[in-house]
Amino acid sequence: MAQPAQTEQQQQQQTQRQQQVRESSEQGRPRRQRRADKGISRGKKWALVAAVIGLFALAAIPPILQQRQLVRESDRLSVELEQVRAERQQLEKDKQWFATDAYVEQVARQQLGLVKPGEMMVVRTRPGNALKKEVQHTQEIRD
């Protein structure tokens, strides 16, 4: 058991010596040279960061444009839906009106020229032959 303890101590001492050597060698170098040994320069890091941000921005553009297009389409469809609802409501009112006796009577009077029993049809006269034609038409309806 004494030997493993010694080897651990020896390893600790060796790592301490290596750290001391690194520190002493870095102290003698200029600051820029020490930084250069660490890897990528500061300018290259900023360029890399800017490139990554640019790529993320480019990747985000298509979904944003698609979302805007979908919002416009949704707005257009909402307006169209409201128009269709209003038209449907008007058609329902018309359907109810067409089912009434008042509508049937109105059509019979205006388009077919019919009158109720005991009523007289009043015909506007026009000069010339038009009067004869209207009188004949009225007589045909009564017969």
C-alpha cells in the first residue's frame, strides 16, 4: 500500500512542476503571443459568431414569411366567411318570405295580373292600339 501512495504523490508533484513550467514560460512571453497560443484569434471568433448569427437569421426568414402569408390568407378567409354567413342569413329570410301567402298573392297580382273575386282590375290606358290589347288580355284572364 505504500507504493500506490507514493505514486500518487509523485504524480501530483509532477503535475505541479508542469504547471509551474507553463506559468514561468508564459510570464516571459508577450501577452499577444500567449493569446495566439490559445487557439482562434479574437477577430476570427467574432467573424465566426457573426457567420453563425447570419445563418440563423437566414434560416428564420422563410418561416416568418410563411407565417405572414398564412395570416393574410386567414384574414381573407374570415372576411369571405362573414360574407357567406350574411348571404345565407338573407337567403333564409327570403325562403321564409317565399313560403308566405302574402308573397304568393303579390306574385299573382303583379306578374300574373290576377285579382280576387269582387275586385276590379284597373288598367292604364295608352293611346292607340295598346288599349285594345290590354282589354282583350283582361277579358281572357276573367274567362
